[in-house]
Amino acid sequence: TLRGEHGAPIAPTWLQVGIVAGVNSEVQTREFFAGLGFRPRSRGAQGLGRRIFIGPFVTEGGLAEAIELSLRVGFVAPYPKRF
């Protein structure tokens, strides 16, 4: 169970928290979110940046908390994404 799941159910949804440049930033960001109880993953190409995702969330409350946390730690425009 992901941290903070509560509220109305939603279809499984990942949150793209943001894009980081470089392997070190990717590893630090993934470890940061994993340490908070989220399941991180990333996509992208070297030199273009790596998109960092956490999730999937299955409740409105869980997704809303993850968005709020992402904004608080400095990511500018987190948004939900379904795969």
C-alpha cells in the first residue's frame, strides 16, 4: 500500500513529479520518494532528462497528497498520468 491512500477510488494513476537531469539527480530523487514510502520509477533518454513518476495511486486522496508533497519539495508542475 502506498503512503496516504484514502478517499474515493480512482483508476490506477501515476504522478509525474518532474524531470531531472543526470544520473545522480535521478538516483537521489528516486531514493527520496522511496524513503517516504512511494514507489518511484523513471523514463527518458540520457541528455534529455529523466521523468520521475511515483504511484500508482488508486484513491483521490493519495494522488492529492502526492501532488502536494511534490510541490512542497520544489517540483513545479506534477501531473497525473495513466499508462
